[in-house]
Amino acid sequence: QVQLVESGGGLVQPGGSLRLSCAVSGNSFGVYSWGWYRQPPGKQRELVARMFSGGSTYYPDSVKGRFTISRDNAKNTVLLQMNSLKPEDTAVYYCNADWASGSHSWGQGTQVTVSA
């Protein structure tokens, strides 16, 4: 298992950008995907970006072209670059690691608020 700690959230105006960072510690051997999820107020948690061990990525249509997931192996972090932010992007954002066995780890979340 790994420990995940998100940072980089905050308040941003519509059209602005934020970069979230997820610090990874512990044994990440065997992780087959890294992901970012979000949970808007009063709604269910939803996937916003996923990176598989082979390097391929997936984004839902709601964020495609605006969000980019990447991994900085030197710093052992997972990043989420968010551009052209909209009020509907307001949510708590969570970092995630999945293993093929079905195990997964979650961070504690970081709040992103998009508002004028």
C-alpha cells in the first residue's frame, strides 16, 4: 500500500488554472493505475483522470482537453494540471492508486473552488 497526500487546491476564478500534486510514499510496486477523482458538493465521487502503468491516459468528456494527468517519478508525485476551470469543476479532489488485485489507496482530498 501507499500513502497519498494531495496539495495545490484553492480558490480560482473561472478560466484560471491550478495544478494539484499528490505525494506518494510507501510501496508503489504493482500499481497499475494512478487516478484523480472529484466529489462535488452533494454528489458522488467521479473519475476525472487516469494514467495506466503503460502510460496511456483516460479522461471523461467533461474535462478532456482541459485536464492533464502526469507522473513525476523523480519526485514521486502524481500531478493534475487543470486549465480553463469552470464553476462546475468545484469539488474535493482525491488522488488514487489501484492495484490489479483490486486494492486501492486514497488521499485525504484537497478542495478546489472555482468562483468569481
